[in-house]
Amino acid sequence: VYVAKGTYKENITLPKDVKLIGGKNTDDVVIKADNPDQPTIVMKDDTEINKITVVGGRHGIRVLEHAEAKIIRSVVKGSTRDGIHIDKGSRDKKEQVIIEKSTIKNNRLAGIFSEKRNLIVTESDITGNGDGVDLVANVKAWFADNRILENRGSGFKLTMDGATFWSKNNSIRRNGREGVEVNSYGEAGEIGFKKASFVD
């Protein structure tokens, strides 16, 4: 679905196999929550948003259980809870969530929150949220070339248990608490940072 330039005040659900594509610039198409108690966009399986600005909502974007989803070149801002909230799924590639070249900013809780899932986040700015990234147990994640800046809580809030978290070339700067907060409840896991910058 190619969306004409403009601001649309509504909450939408993307059915399976639908791509929602905005204009030439990210801010050409703005979807602003009509009902602030619901996610602005709900994504079902095999869905994608590309060059869309998502404003407000309980969550800016909610990816449903076991849904494969892509969020590309988009902005997610101003939600009352998480910017992008990812429900649980398997760690298989067929249920992967990809966030690429996007900006997630000024959300009240986490910029990105994920339950157990296969998650890839690259070349994105995560700034001005509660925590930048909050990943619970058993997440399989790859983060590369991101900037996690000036979040009010931790830049990364990670749970060790069952995690496979690897990252490269991330800049974690001027967050209100830790650059990286790691919690563990007794199960083994892997968390790795390579070529990371930690400032203030």
C-alpha cells in the first residue's frame, strides 16, 4: 500500500503480507494515534512499514506474537509506553524482526522492548526514551552501527538468561543511568560488545 503525503489520525492494523510505504521523505506520511490507549500500528505476520512517521499511541508499533516484521527508514515517537513493543516469538529467522535506518525517540518507556525473539537492529538512532533498548530473557539479537543517546534510563537494559546478544560499532552516549545494565536470574547467556563507544 503506497500512502499519499499527509497526516492520518487513526490506529491501524497491518494484515498478513502487507507493506505500508510512505513518500520520498520519512515525514511525508505521518500516522498519529486517534485512540491513545491502543498502539498506533499493529503489525501481523510478514508485514513491513517503510518511510512512515508513527506518532503517539500506547505503543507506537506493536509486533504481535510470532509475527515476522520489518521497520525500515521510519520514525517512531511520542508513545505513552514503548516506541516499538515486540511480543514473544521463536528465535528462528522465520519470526525475525528487523529494524533498519530508523529513529525511535521520545517514548515514555523503552525505545525498543522485546520479549523472546530473533531481532536485528542496524543504523538506527534510539534517543530520548525511558530506556533505550529493553530486552528480556532468551532474546537472540544483533545490533550494529546504532546510536543510543540521551535516554533517561539505561542505554541498553539486557537480561543475561538465555540471551544471545552480539553487537558492533554502537555508540552509547550520555544516557541517564548505565550505558549497559545487565540483569541475571541464574541461567547462562551471551552478551558481547565489539568496537563500542561508551561516553558519560
